[in-house]
Amino acid sequence: MPLTLTLTLDLHVHTNYSHDGHDSIEKILKSAIAKKLDGVAICDHDTMEGFFAARKYVADNNLDLIIVPGIEVTTSEGHLIVLGLEEGLEKGLSPEETIRIARQKEKEKEKKGTVVIIAPHPFHPFRHSIGNLCTHSGIDAIETFNSRYFFGVANKIASGKATRNNVTAVAGSDAHSAECVGLATVEVETEQKPEQEAVLRMIKEGSVRIKSCERTPFWVYFKQLL
């Protein structure tokens, strides 16, 4: 019987390559390792530079950490997270056009690579949230727990939407600083070598479960807002 590996990942992490990110790649990845994560998805706003820097840092330092390529794209209706591409996506397009382009790029990838599209914090007010469009047929998963919240109502609405529409539920810390990495995580099980493609495939198939759901400390959130 093949050996099954259980991997813990934070699918929504920002670095200082985001306009509102606070900490360096080094600090972010050291925090991930300290919290015993198997991987993180670097999802900076409208740029892939953080991912490339993270992948280089892991390779240069021979770290045992999966770096999932990601980007949090600003569409005309709100944010979408796209995992699996190693090139950016134009911001400001409609969600439908953004999804169409991402899927086209998925088809063009060598070795039939997997692309996963997630609706992050879809009902959080003042967060460029995509709202009811989170159930669009082109979206693979809904972020039903996002660590950056005041009251948690938006997470509950997202969870209900995912359940009613049979959409895969995931969680993400939405960390904008190192101390918040790993507050919200998911688990995937794979019988293959633990690498980004296996992780992406399992998420897209819905073979993922939420592991941890911790709130961003209020003082951290308030400091970052300031």
C-alpha cells in the first residue's frame, strides 16, 4: 500500500512584495517553518515577484518547504486567488474574463499543470470582496475562514454559501506579517511526492480539509490598518 502523506498548508500568505505586506520573504518562510507547516501559497496582490523570491530562497537554503505559486488578482468586482500559474494576470478585468484567461493559461501549461481559483474573503466588507460571485462555476473553492476579521459574520456567510452550493471550502490566514502565518491552514493527503502539483490537484478535486482557524490578533490587525 502506498505511503500516505498528510501535508499542512497556509493557502493565503502575503509578503512585502504586496503593497500592504509588512515582512520579508525570509521572515515569512522562517515563521512557516517554525510553525511546522509543509507549505505556503504566496499570494501577493497583483504580482508574482514574492513567489519567485520565495522559491529562490527555499532553493538557496535547501529548505523542506513547498512554495505554491499564487497571486491575489484585483478584478473589477473583487479579489480572486489564482494558484498554480507562474505568470501574472492583468488586474481590473471582470471576474469572468480573469477566470477565462486563467483557464486558458492552465491549458497551455506544460505537463497539464493544475490551476486552482479561490474566492478569498468573499463577504468581508471593505476587503474588495467578490460576494455572491464566489459561486461562479469557474471558481474551485471558497475561503470560508479568513483570519482577518472583526466579528466573523462574513466567514459564516461564506461557509453557508460553500455548503449550499457544494463548493470546496478552504481556509487561509491572509497573513500580512510573519507572526500571522499559519493561523488558518488546510490539510491534504497525497500518496505522491509532496510537491506543489500534487497539492493543487488534491485541492481542485476537493480532497482538502480545514485544519486550523485562528483569528488575527486584534492588535496586529489594528497596527496593520494604521
